[in-house]
Amino acid sequence: MQQRIGVLVGMQSEAKLARHLYPAAIEASGATKEGAKIALNRLIMANVTSIVSFGFAAGLDPLIKAGTILLPNVIHVNGKDYVSDPALRLKLGAEKSQIKVGALLHSDEIITASAEKQALFHKTGCVALDMESGIVAQYCEDHQIPFAVLRVVCDSAARDLPPLACMALSHDGNLNRIQMAKSLLSNPGQVVGLIKLGIDAGIAYTRLNSFVHHKNIFEGI
């Protein structure tokens, strides 16, 4: 059976990075649970044989900085652990010294407060958090196909996110510029936080871009 990778991302900017990987089917969730399920169904209909959750994540471990590449071996979802596929993780570069392993926490909502991120780290031991990987893990278990996660830390545990971070995405995974503008007009004090987040996001994007350009990591899967 011919092997074909499916890639789930939250945002279209992540999808652009994923296109530099070995040819794969790519779908965006729009950073919503329902969007992720619809996207995963589309991947299954495209006859993928494994799925990678790809893109940005929030740091929970205070020692992890923006730009850290993550290849978690465990995804923690509502008290249950899902183990990512070791062979797929190895193909993604798990042997590299700069890669951070450990557990990744799934959340159904964006965590904006630094204090809450650090509290989640002490409670769960998970090094980072995202909103798609847990859905991928559950979906792949139900469909009996392997999965893995390749993410980069975009905002560290020390970073408070501006309120507009919760409304930044439209349902198709693009930036909702109208809602962002309205939020900035009503609360212009967010500008400083937005600039700092933009700097961290730039670091994360550059690191992940460099990583996926290093080689065709899906070649031969």
C-alpha cells in the first residue's frame, strides 16, 4: 500500500510552511474543534495513511523559549495519554539534539495568561500546549492510523497574550483582520503585547521554516 501523509494545521500560515515538506495532503482547522474534525475527515477521504499535527504551540515549561522545536511522544487529553508513533517521530527528526520531547497538553481554548500556563505545567508536567494535536490523537486512535506531532513554541510560558489573540482567526484559518482591528480600537493598550508576540512568532516561524527546509522529512514514508 502506498504511504501518504496527512497534515493538520490550525492556520494558513502554518499550511504554507507544511507545503515545504515532502508532498502531503494538508488541511487547516481554523483553530476550532469542529474545524479540526471536518479537516480530519477530509484527510481520511484523501486516503492518508498517517497524520501529523503541525504548526505552533504555547510553551508551558518556563525553561522553553519561543522557537523551540517540539516532537512530543505523548499527547495528554482530558486525563488520557496518547502515544505518538515512534517510527513517524524518528522520520520527523526526533533524533536531533535540538528537538524537545516530552508531553504535549491539548486544550479546547487559547490560554492567554502566563500564570495559567505555568499552573498547567506544574499540574500536568506537559512542556507545551496546542488546540489540534489532542483531536488528531483521538481521531487516529479511532481510525487505527499512526500519528505524530511537529510543533514550534510561538509564545513562551512567561508571555501574556493580548485579548485579540482569542479572535485572531477566521473559520478557514486565515487572520480575521476586521475583528483584530475592532479589538485594537476598543483596547489600544494591546499594541505592546501584540508587538512582543509578533517578535516571538517571527522567531518561531523562522525556526520551523529552517527545520522543514533541512530535508524532505517525509521522503520514503
